[in-house]
Amino acid sequence: MSVIIRKPTPEEEEEASKWKTWTKGITMFEMNYKQSERCLILEGEVKVIAEGKYYYFKGGDYVIFKKGLIAKWIIKSPVRKKYLFEDK
């Protein structure tokens, strides 16, 4: 699976607190993942369309996007997240 959505562990929350913060208002865009991304959604609601499937996540979710994925982001309410790109 190229998109994983789950609740973070306490250790993941602690680690994510050190990552960069990204914010974005209501919009739609395509994302081509040249690296894997791990992110902790702090607030907002998002629908992502990837590989013919729909994924929904919101504040409190921990999301992993695999390298090579092409996804369409549809931000339903403004998003604030902590994120980290990795060459995995």
C-alpha cells in the first residue's frame, strides 16, 4: 500500500515535533513523491486520490506516502502538518 494512515505512537509524536511545519489553505494539487514522506496532521481535513483509491485523513492522523506515488490532494479545511521527506 502506498498510503498508510493511522494514529501515531507517543514516540512518533515526539519525533514529529522536531520536523518542519507546513500549512496550506483549501485547494487541490497533484503531488509526485520523489521521496517518501512521513507526516503528522495537526489540523485540517484532506482527501487524497492515488492509485484509483480515495484516502481521508484529518488532525491527529499519522500518514506515510511511499516514494514514487502520484497523488491528488484535495484539502477540505486548512491543513497544518509536521513532515519529513526520506529517501526510502
